[in-house]
Amino acid sequence: MSETNNLAPNDLSSFWMPFTNNRQFKKNPRMFVAAKDMHFTTADGRQVLDGTAGLWCVNAGHCRPLITEAIQKQAAELDYAPAFQIGHPKAFELANKIAELAPEGMGHVFFTNSGSESVETALKIALAYQKIKGEGSRTRLIGRERGYHGVNFGGISVGGIVPNRKMFGTLLAGVDHMPHTHLPEKNSFSKGEPQHGAYLADELEKIVALHDASTIAAVIVEPVAGSTGVLIPPKGYLQKLRNICDKHGILLIFDEVITGFGRMGCNFAADYYGVKPDIITTAKGLTNGVVPMGAVIVRDEIHDAFMTGSEEVIELFHGYTYSGNPIAAAAGLATLETYKQDGLFERANDLAPYWEDALHSLKDAKYVIDVRNIGLIGAIEIEPIAGAPTKRAFSAFIKAYEKGLLIRTTGDIIALSPPLMVSKSQIDEIVDTIRETLNEVD
Ligand SMILES: Cc1ncc(COP(=O)(O)O)c(C=O)c1O
């Protein structure tokens, strides 16, 4: 029997941890053993305020009773049902609920198990749709520099984060990238949407001119790029992308794995910006991060295009053993109900101005070179140590953790996204702890 309570470093060797400095971590491990609402409990009994909703996913806060009970009940009632050619009621119910939250005319939902799988699914649906429409020459996919679309081959191909791509061979063929939208010289310390940079959407026109529209299936972007360090789209940028895609018959995919389910103070970033994509990818907040699940939300015309021909033939040769898994579906339903009962999306929207002011009060904190915010998302960019990029931010992550605050760092950027139940005093605590932390790191 394993000794789950033994945290001695020698016992940590088997687990090859994801996106982690494994050797460094195992010399001085950081372990959470419990969580409730806004806090984690560490193995040594300390409380750590969750400034990041886990990994941008625990939007309702931790160990919420409705979700816990739903999972327990479902595990005892129907643990698993085959996902192919058989259904179970909760998957259909959840799909309906997601469709109700989605922008109008996006009434169809394909279930996956993660954000990465949602991205692969969306790219495949886009390619297959173009083929079904008789536009099989549209095979090219367009992403963006600094984009993060998970870690599978499609996602890293359209993604634009160099370390995630450079070790993994030739990736998908026929992919091109638009420039990112980060213009620090013009937009630093913008509150909400930056003023400058809508013109960067015109780069898509250049890509179309280079390859010809007849070769391009889809464009995928995060409406707000999260994992690269919170890059907020300049005013008008997303609408411009939409217009260019429409003009050339290109599908627009919004990767809303982070921005979906309340993070922006509304259902989706598509609502926030008033721009309707053709496909939305989601995961994370769908189940509050509790059970892995993703969902791809598709415009009716796209779905309907597949529902032709013989009814005896599978319409889309794609799916996962765990698509719509009963326990995940139960978690999803209870999560959406928790958001509704607690009015969490409205709460996020109401808190956003307070959040903005609190974050921007860090403008004069040590090392800070930019502050960005939108909805309940924030980023504090700090000056890198010359010749040692990321080192200062990582020290800040460790120091903040020791002080009882979980932040996330990417490059030299502190990214913040607390559960939507965060209080004003907890926002103050996040900001005060970051200020202190920056005063204490080298
Ligand atoms: C925009 C976006 N897409 C995809 C993913 C991948 O999600 P997962 O880690 O669940 O595969 C993430 C994860 O952070 C994300 O932020």
C-alpha cells in the first residue's frame, strides 16, 4: 500500500510533473492537501489564498457543496456509459444548458476532456466542414504568435509559444501565424481594452493575399490570450478579424478555455466583445476544474452541414471514450447551477472595476513595467533580470506562496484570475502581498 502522507523527496520520483521544473520542485516540494472556497491548505497546514482559480479553472471556488454532492451521487448511480452509439441523460442536459449560455445560433456541443482536446476537435470540425461544403482545398489553419491552444499537435501548431513548439518536430503542415497584439510602447498600463493595435488584424489580409482564401479553413485565437501572460485585444481588433474572416469564407474559432464561463463577467468573451465566432472551445470553468471536461460549441449551420446523407453513417469520425462522461456531466451541471445560484458571473462583472483599480495601484511597485486587466483577469509584468529571464518572476511565485498567496507566472509576468467568489478584502490581500513580494525579491 502506498504511503500517501509521506512527502519525503525520495517518494516523489515517479511522477513526471507537467510544465514543472521537476528536479527543483522535488528538492523543495509545494503540496496542497485540501481546499475550501478561496483557499488551499498546504501539507504543513498553512492557508494559501487562490489568486489563480487553480489553473484558471476553479471559477466557483473550491469544494462547492452542490458540485461535490453531484459527483458523489453520480459515481454511485451511473459511473460510466459508453460514449459511442449510446447516451445517458445528463450529457444531453448539459449540452442543452451550455447551448443556452452560448451566443445565439450556437446550439450544438461536442464534449471532450480538456482544453487541448477541444482545440483539436474544433480544428478537425473546421477542416471537415470545409470539405463537406465542397471547399476541400481549404486546409490551411491560421493561429497567432504567443497563442496558447493546449499541448497536442494541432494546438501547438497553431499556437505561438516557442518552447512549446521547438522540440516537437515539424508539427502540422499548412499553418501560418498572425502577429500577436502586444504593443507595450503604446499600450502599457491600459485599463481594460488597449486603444492601439486594431490594425494588427489586417495582417490576416496579408496572409490571405499570400496563400489565397481558397486554401484557408479557419483562424483560431484566444479572445484574451491568457497563458502567454494576458494579452488583451486592442479595441476593435476582434471585430476586424470577424469581418475579414466573413469576407473570405474563413471560419473564426475563439479559444475560450480561459475566458468562458464567467471569467469576463459574462458567459463568454464573445458576449463581452459582441463578436460571434463560428466555433468556441471551452474546458476549465465548465466543471469548475473538478472533473476533466471540455466542450466545443458550434454554430448551427456548421453542425447541420454534417447532418445530411444516409442516417446509417457516422457523421463525424471523431470522439473520445470519455466524451460526456457521466461524472463529468454531473459536475458540469452542478457547476453551471452554482454559477447561477450564486450569481457569480454578475459578481465578476460588478467586481471588475474594483479589481482594475486594485491592480493598477501596483503601477509604482518595485520592478513593475506594465499592468493589464479585463474582467477578473489581471497581469503584472515585471522587469526581467538581465540575462536571466523568468528568474525574478519565479522567485516572486515562490515568495508569494510562502506568504500565503498562489499566483501564476509565465515569463516575467504574474497572471491573476481568482475564483469569481473573491471578496474585495481578498483582492486587497492579493495586491498587498504582491507589493510586499516584489519588495523582497532580487
Ligand atoms: C486558451 C487555452 N486553450 C487550451 C488550453 C489547454 O487546456 P488543457 O490544459 O485543459 O488541455 C488552455 C490551458 O490553459 C488555454 O488557456
